[in-house]
Amino acid sequence: MSAQRVVLGVSGASGAMLSLAVARHLQKLGVEIDLVASAAAERTLAQECGPDAVEILRGLAARWHPVQDIGAAIASGSVPAAGMIVAPCSMRSLAAIAHGFDDNLLTRAAGVQLKERRRLVLLARETPLTLAHIRNMAAVTEMGAIVMPPVPAFYLAHDTLAQAASQVAARAVDMLALSAPCAQRWSPQHSG
């Protein structure tokens, strides 16, 4: 039996460290990652995570697909996948997914997840939200996607931003139901 396969989309919103954290959690589970990142995502990765971040992310993936390659395997519903996470998900990508604008491989792969009734988790990253953002979130939710703004679990009192991002990423991976939950759980015994 082959390993589970998950598509990881990375768009150009701030929060690029989320993509690395998601990839690391998926890799720990032995999941094959099909990576597609927009040009803006690559720029944001380099700016927020360092000049080698794009290569590190590609190194965590089993397959990397150029965002313009609309004919890649992940653009077809006949290719099995356990689901897709877009981390982070820009409002532009959210809008394209919400309205079926399969104008690049990232948005096409997300549309495939929806039409095949697979899990699609969108770490929608913007604040404050406009009414258009909220309506697009409602639209993708009605189609079956999970909108998960990357809001840290403040009650876990993480010491670093990387720890908080890892927790958000673990929660996103948990949404795919690939294994037992990997996110840190709150315990009333540890509350203040």
C-alpha cells in the first residue's frame, strides 16, 4: 500500500512559516506531499523565513509542481489524495476557490478537492476582514471546505512564534483526519 498523499498549497499571504510547519507535520506522519506555491508565496517565504526557505519547503515535498502547470497530476480528480491544505491562504486565493476560478494549479487543485468531496483546509490569512472576505469564507464553507484562520491558541502559552505556528499547523493537519490528533491538547490541570 502506498503512502497517503496530501496537496500543500502555499499562497502569498503573510504567515509563510505555516507552510513549513504543515509540511513538517505531514512528513512526520509519512505523508507524501504534492507542493504548489505561487510566485508571491515564494517571495513571502524568502522574506519571512529566509533565502533558503523555498528550497527547504521543496525538500520536504515528494513532488513540487509549478503553479502555472495546470496539467499537473493534482489538477485531476482521478489522482488520489487525502485532501489539501492551503497554508497560508491569501484572500485572492480564497476568492478564486470560492468562485471556481481555476486559473492556476493551486486554485485548480483546491477545486478538485471540493468536487471530489475531499477535505480542503484553508488557513485564511488577513485582518481585518471585509464583507467580501467573509462572504467568500461562507461560500467555500458551504461547498465543504474548512476555513481555519491561523489564530494561535493563547491558552497554551507558547514561548515562541514558531511554537504557535506549529500548533496551528498541527490543528490543520488534524482536520484531514489522517491519524490520531497531533496538535497539543488543552488540559484543565494546566490552566491558570
